[in-house]
Amino acid sequence: MKYSTPPRLSQKQATADLASADSRKRVDALLSLALYDSDWRWVQDQCLRLLADPEEDVVATAILGLGHLARLHQRLDLERVLPPLITLQADQRFSGRVSDAFADIRMFVSDSKGRINRGEEEPQNTAALIQILRDRSARIDERDDAAIDLGRSDDDGALAALPEIGAQSDDDDIVLGSIGASIAHIAIRTGKFESSWPARLSPLAVDELVGSLRAVRPQLLGEGPPTSDHTPGPGS
């Protein structure tokens, strides 16, 4: 399934769409709320409720929404959020999406340190991950997992491949979003940032890259006071 930028819905309209029998409406409503609604706790409750939805696309979007909340609001009710995510991580249909959400939570939610096990999130061989990400005949979830894992790699090859692939705007939306988020994770962790990336990347990748950097290290975008490249980012 391709995720596109959702329309900005009122809370009333989103609530109605979340109750719709049309899973596409539920997906769009969740994304709209996670990206635009200021009531993070209410949106968190909607995401948690729809983690039990019968449609895989809706569950995957609810997980994605929790990651967006972590990035945009820097807070979550971890006592309620972590247990169902840990359960879903054991399901291969959602393991990559949960790992992505955990990466966002660990990076942006200050009281999450030490509460999420890093052991299960160690990246695979970088060259193999890049090969999977480049292969458009591979399943979308496999390519998305590869994009996510590359964001945890310290291999220079990851930071070379991600912007190249993320510039291909005809690629799948969810893969492009994960590429942008992974570039941001590397930049935040290492301080490495190229000013040409926003102009080179596809719009969806740029949205994730800029949103993540603006939340944690706006200096890399030239939007905050200068800081040392050796300053560790959250989650480091």
C-alpha cells in the first residue's frame, strides 16, 4: 500500500472517518491526526485503539502514527505505548514498522532511555540492505525494513545510498518516507549533513528529513544557534 500525504482533517471529520468501514478512510484519518492535530494524547489513544484493527494497513498506520507523535511532540505515554508495540514486534508483518517507531521514540522522547531493547534492532550487513532497498521487485515491507535498518548503520555506504535512492520520486511513498527519516537519524547521530539533500530528495523524503532535524538538531538546517558536530544527539 502506498502512503501519501493526507489531507488536513478536522478532529470531528477524522473521528467519523476512523469509524468508517472503509480502511482507506481510517488510514488517512490516522495519518492526518498524527501529523496535524495538537492533542497528542487523544491522537495517541486513537492509534492505540487501532492497533487491534482487523486490517493490516490500519495497524501499520497506527504504529507509524505513534512514531510521528514521538517525533513531532517529543512525548508519549510510554507505560501504555510500549507493551502493545513490543507484542506487535514479534509479528513479522509489523516488525519493521515497530522498529522504526522505536527508533523515533528512543530518539525524541526523553524518558524512553533504557526502556527499549536495542539488541533486536542491530542493522544487518550494509551492502545487503542497500541491495534490498535498490531492488524494486522486492516486497515493499522488505525494502522499508532495509531503509529503516540503514538509518542505524555507521557505514559511509548507507549515507551515500540513501539520498541517491530517496531522490527517486516515483518510488513507493512509505519507502521514501523511511529513507528521509533514516537520513535524519544518521545526521542527528553523527552531525553529517549535506545542504544539497533537501533539493535532491523527493518531497516525501524531504518532509521526514526536515521534520526530524527541525525537532532535534535544527542547527543542521541553519535554523538554530551553532553547535559542535561532536554534540551527541538524542538516543546516542
